[in-house]
Amino acid sequence: MNGVEHYENFPVASLLCPARFRPPIAAIYHFARTADDIADEGNASPAERLAALAAYRADLSAASQGHAASERWPNVFGALGPMLQAWQLPLTLLTDLLSAFEQDIVQTRYADQAELLDYCRRSANPIGRLLLHLYGVHDAEALKQSDCICTALQLINFWQDLSEDIPRGRIYLPADLQAKHCVSEAELVSQQLSNNTRALVADSVDWARQLMRQGAPLVKQIPGRAGWELRLVVQGGLRIAERIEQLDFGTLQQRPIIGRRDALMMASRTFWM
């Protein structure tokens, strides 16, 4: 998982984010980002990473009970502990994130779409649900729409990062979709471009777009600046998908670039949602 970009749509310190939500959002962000770094950065062995995440999980448990965490990550749990209590943040959503980070250490292939969706359920969806919790939105339809948006963002990040993830040994394109388009893992590892590999990426992008469109009506349920923030997040994901299409779905070799013109386009599209 690409640490910075995995959380690039997280509304930390955004001017559109209501001020009262910034402390809990920042605390959640730094919790997730630090765990992501433990799982993915540096030269530690898989066993060392898993041990560190186990210690991180123990500190989360201590903080959730109002106890002092270890001194290993004081900036993370010093900020998160009070937010857990003040906002009654659902602990299971935070532990789901840790479960996904642990999985990233030991699993680099996905057999089918259902398996990848289960990973997204733990790696991406908790972020949206935590934000809805802060906004006081709890109805089942809103949660479902949030899950669609978060999973779509995760998938779009995967499809834009193929040229970086595959050389690092991670293949998020599910084996069932590879088989559907007659693409072998060897072709992906060698980053060959062909009609079949382009069709595989196109199918995957379409899957993500469909999920994003299913979740998009949520923007009308979130009031004020937070709703505009969400509109920008949705439009950002859709614009990256467009950029992948403009590369003729060749992201096995090239990562799409988002610039100022794209940002202006995304901003203008938010007014028509």
C-alpha cells in the first residue's frame, strides 16, 4: 500500500473541514498513517513489522480504556486517546485498519474480487465510517454509500499505481479478472502492454467507477462544508479514473498525472453533483 497516497483524500487540515472536526480527524489520520508506515516503510523484516503492529494494537487497546500507552508512539496515542473518549470513536473500525495493514505484510496476491473487496472493507471503508460517525450520520444506507466511495477510491489508487506496486511485488488485480481477460501473472510482472492487459485494467477501472457512482448520492446527505469536501473527494477519484482511460489503460507502465487543470475541473464539477 502506498502510504501517502492511500490517505491523500483524507480531509486533514482542509479549509472545508469544519474546525471542530479537525482534532479527531487529524488524530485518526496520524494513527492510520503511522500504522501504514510500520507495515510498509523502512527495512524491517515481515516478522518485525508484525511485531511492531501487535505493539501498536496493544497501545490502541490501552488508549481506548483510558490507560497510558507505551512511550513508543507518544504523538499518535497522546492525540488519539482523548479523541477516543470525547467522540466515542468505534474501536472496531480502528482495529480493522490494523488488520488490513497486517494483511499487507503477508499477502501480495488476491484470488478474486470478493477477496479484494474484503481487504478494502478493512483498509478503506473504516475511514469513511469514522468520518460519518463524527458527523453524526449512522443510517444504514449512508454507511453503504460511504463504503462504496471508500472502496472505489482504494481501487482507483490501485489501478493508477500498477507501474509502482507490481515491481514491488504487489499485484492487486484479482486472479479471476486476470483469467477473464486471458492475462497471466508473468505478463503483469513483466509489465507488458497488450490488448488483453489494457482490457483488464479497463474492466477494473469500470468496476471502481460503478462503485463510486453508487456511493455518490451520499454527498447530498452531508451538510455544509463537509459535504463539499466529500464532493471533491468523489470528483478526485473519478478524475483519476478518467486520466487512466486517457492513457488507454496503460498504467502497467505509466502513472497518470493530476495537475492544476484537473483540480479546477474537479472543483467545477462539484457544483453539478
